[in-house]
Amino acid sequence: MAAVTLHLSAPSARIFTEKRFERDVPTALLRHKLEMITGIPPAAQRLALLPVGASAEAPWTQGIMAETTPLDDDLCILDAWQARDGMQLRVHDTRNVTWDVDDETVEKFELTDEQYAARHDTLRAFKQAHQLGRFAPSSATAAPGPTYEPPTPDMVVGARCEVDTGDGFPRRGTIQYVGNTKFAAGPWIGVAYDEPVGKNDGSVYGVRYFTTRARYGGFVRPAHVQVGDYAEEEWEV
């Protein structure tokens, strides 16, 4: 799949550069690549895509086209977000750490190749464990692509469900779509949430899969959905 050239900004680390990324890079691997550039650990990264010409100094909420959620590690977000050359990929450090040091006065920390190879928390170790890049098997023995848990028979349009978001606060809603999509491979469950905690209105990148109110719709993998007789949540405004 073709690569995309993006402006990369990490305001807390005072970084603004240009980098080229493969569109189909898994989100987990992308976070490791960004850690090598920004110094921000993957768990502390909040990623967002901004349009061409966006200012690196703009507030976080200004002009954002898409941003990561706890469920996005299942995606190749640059492909799912339809990133184009010249757009900005912003990395926010959720620890609210800022760097204010003089590079000339800081003693540089360097590892030998042997020391680096012995560590288990590096990008090289990640690639080896997941057989990526130069550690990928040859085409003759290549591993099959990612597999996804299929929808269960009770995951049908109209069924009530709870969605596990990974943050300890399940979200309730009603299933409105079951099947494949154009924005990413594998099966998806389209949910109309009881509260405005979604990311869309049932339409993604101009393709409509179902209809609900703005920010009440979302798409999740079947593995994150539990069907049951869940009462509807009441949202007070």
C-alpha cells in the first residue's frame, strides 16, 4: 500500500518535522515509531489528524479531522482516516509533560548495538515479536493476515448491547449495522449509543451505514460487543 508524507508535530516535545509513513502501518507499531521520534511513550500518546496547512501551534481541539480512541489499536488509522500528503499528524502527551532544556548542555545517552539488541522494550524487539519489516517471513512462509472474531448470531440489527471501550465504563446502545465496511477490513458492528459518546452519525468518510444523531454513532469490533437485555441509558442535558 502506498505511503503518505505527513507533517508530524509534538508540541510538548517541541517537535515539528516531516515524515513518511506506510498507510497500512498498524496503530501499535505507529505509536512505537512515534516514540522513537518524540520520546512520548505509546500509552501516553493521543493522536490526531489535521488538514493540510494546519498550524502546529493551534489548540488541540481546533481543526481536528480525526483522533484516536481506546478502540483504534484494532485499526491501521492512517488508512482508516484516509490521510493524504501534507496533512498533520499531531502527538499529544497525555501526561502533560513539557520539555524545556538546552540540547547543547545535556549529556547524550547512547547504547551500543549489542545493548540495544538485548532490550525487550524497543522498536526492534516489537518488530521481531510481530514479524514485521525485515523480520517478516518470506513470501513462501508468510503468515496469514490479521483475523477478527466474527459477529455472534445474536448480533443483529435492533439488538440492545453494551460496548467495552477499555476504560472501565461500558457504553450502551442499539445495534444498527453488522458487516464489512469500506474504511477498514474485517467485520464491524455499527452502534447507535444511548448517549452522545460516539464519533459519527452512522456515516464514515461519506459512506452511510445507518442513521442516528450526530456523535451518537460508532463502529466497533464484534469482540467488544455484548448483546443483552440492557435498559436504555437516560441522558440529561
